[in-house]
Amino acid sequence: MSNINCFWFRRDLRLEDNAGLYHALKAGLPVLPVFIFDKNILEDLEDKADARVSFIHQQIVRLNEELKAFGSAILVKYGKPLEVWTEIAQAYSIKNVYTNHDFEPYALERDAAVKSGLSAKGIGFYSFKDHVIFEKNEVLKDDGKPYTVFTPYSRKWLAALETRTSFYKRSTGERAAISYFLKPYPTLKYAFNFLKTNTMPIPSLSELGFAPSMMAFPSTVVAQGIIRHYDQTRDFPAMNGTSRLGLHFRFGTISIREKARKAQQLNATFLNELIWRDFYAMILSHFPHVMGRAFRPEYDNVRWRNDEQEFQAWCKGKTGYPLVDAGMRELNATGYMHNRVRMVTASFLTKHLLIDWRWGEAYFAKKLLDFDLASNNGGWQWAAGCGTDAAPYFRIFNPESQLAKFDKEGKYLKKWVPEFGTATYPPPIVEHKMARERCLAAYKMALSRD
């Protein structure tokens, strides 16, 4: 049997502008596309109608249809990655496996095990950067140490984007293009590089142990006007003022490079949100202890109240604070929550209720369609005051003033908390002033024990 190469899809579910796929295609051997429904991940999901599994399944079906145009198909397996690759290596004569980086803790362990297993069989394993613009060590302080505060990091990030034109940004005529060799692929001239094969069956959701989700998924297409006016509309949850692209960034159904290029042209505030993605991915790479512990160790001394009944009230959107409740109900119903409201709900849980930020982090991880481990962790630590923020725990959002400022007409509130103002709506679970003073005292005591 002739040698082939494989490309392993993970959080990069697209053919165009896919770094690892590009390198696999140009290596000169037929390419077998592979996707693995990872049993290690799926078996831990409690909700067997998890919308993210439905979304991934839909994208794999779409990819397979696109590959048919090139005389190819995607090999889809369900199992533990090392065992699956052992099986594939027995069925095919593989020279190399190509993929894209994933720096989440489980992914690092998984890839190390697969690489070692493949190496024992004489098979190469090559991974490339794809889901961020700058990764681990590409934006560092002048002394070579990682940044721990966002603002100086963002300045260095922007300067790097402007100066490192050989890879990150290149002008071709009047059009700016990021990474000249990561253009949309495959084109017809690359079709010969795909392994020509009969259509291979894709396991159904039921075969994976899941049921279809009824949640609606946002489009990959966003009106330019939304991005152009992003800085003016992004804070108002009743407005159609955000891109809703988080899900697509998470699973790589769109190119971060393409969106960064467009953001440069249209809106600096939107580009800033992409820089935050890179920043939190960098923090996770350099400071893996953030998974389970505070970025600033002294904040591990906070004595959380962790009242289970209050936590359940927060989860269900029944705290008596309408903006908090609207956000939680939106999350539970749609798998999405507006960014401004995410900050308010997270602050309320950690500051007003003094409930461990890890409880909220885990709940968002279960519910958010766009759940990204690094960004979710970074956002929760920021809200709790134990993360990378330069002025941490004194910030305590007032949910009532936030509602008055960002949902003045109550349109968002009426959509998600229609019983507000009636006898059926619960009274506030805690009084704001008292909760604020209690929080400041608890944090002050924690820092004094360090």
C-alpha cells in the first residue's frame, strides 16, 4: 500500500485557511482527513442533548460534503484517540499525521500520548498554530517573560502584528492578507492531494449516545455594520450589536486570521476582543495552575460562603436581581449570554454571594456553546478579582445600575424576565450594600493572611 499522510481535525473544522491542513496538502502525498469523537470528552458530558455535540456533528457532515468535491471523504471514528490512531495505522500506511495546536491541559496530554504512540510505529506527528494569531512565546516582555497584564500585552501584540509582515500580515496590492501562504484551500489544483476514497459512514448522534439539540446556532456571516459599530453597540444586550462568532472561533469553523484582518479595517474594539483571546490562551500556556487555582495565589485564601441554595437560585435566574436573572435564563435557554451580562452575573456570584468562582466557571463550561477553557477561566478570574487584572477585587458591579445603564428601556429584561414587577418575581436574594461590604471584608481578610 502506498504511503499517505493524515490530517486530524479538532478545533479547526474548516477547509479554508487551515494551517495544519495546508502543510499536509503541500507535503506531496495523498491526505486522509480524520475526525475523532473523543470518548474521553463525550463520556464526561452529563447532558446527552448537549448542543455542542450536535454542532460538531453538523460541521463534520458539512466538511464531508465539501470534501466530496475533491474526490475525498472524512474518516470519522468514535473512541479514545490513542486507540483510534493505533487502529488507523494498522489499516493505512501512514507517513505523517498533521494537526493544529491545542494548549488545553487534556489536549496536551492526549497529543503527547498520540505522538509517542505514532513515533513507536515510525510515523511523524506535526502540529501547527491555527486558532490564535500569537501564541505562547510570540508576544513577550523585553526581558523574555510573559505579560500578566492585558494593556501592555495588547500594545506589544499590535506592534508585532504590524512589524512581522512575513507571516502575520502581508499586503498584496490594495488588499491586506494575513499569512500569504494560508490562503483558502483546497483549490482544484490541490485536489490530487486528497486520498480518493468512497464515502465513509459518519456515526449518527444516537450511535455516539447523544440526541439532537433543538438550540439554534449563530451564522458565520456577520453584517459589516455590526463590526463597524461594535464599540457603540456591544454593551447593550437588547441590541443586535455583537458578532455571536464565539462558537465558530471555538470550533474553528471560521479563520481567526481572516477576522483579525477585517477587524483591523473596521473596528479596533472588535480587534481588541480577539487580542483578549490570545492573551488568555497565553496565560493558560505559561501559568497552567490557573486551572483549579487563582492566578494570584493569595486569593486562594478567600473564605467562600458557597451556599448551595443561593447557587441554585443564581443558576435558575431567580436571584431577585433582574439583569442577573435575565442573563442566566438566556444562557440556560440558548447556550449564549451577552458579554456585558456575563460580567455582571459572574461578579454577582463571586462578590455578592461569595460563591467560589470555580462553581460559576464549571456551570458556564456546561452551558456555553462558545465555551473556551482559557477564555472562560480568564473571564471568571477577572470577575472574581483573582486573575490578571491590575486593580482586582475593589470592582463590584451594581446589577441595578448596570440594568439602568445598559437596558434602560427594559427590552432585554422583558424578554427573559417577563414576571418582573409582579408578585411572582422573588425579592432580592441579598441586599447590595451589605453584600458589597461583606465581600470587601472577606477579600481584605484573605489578603492579610497571605
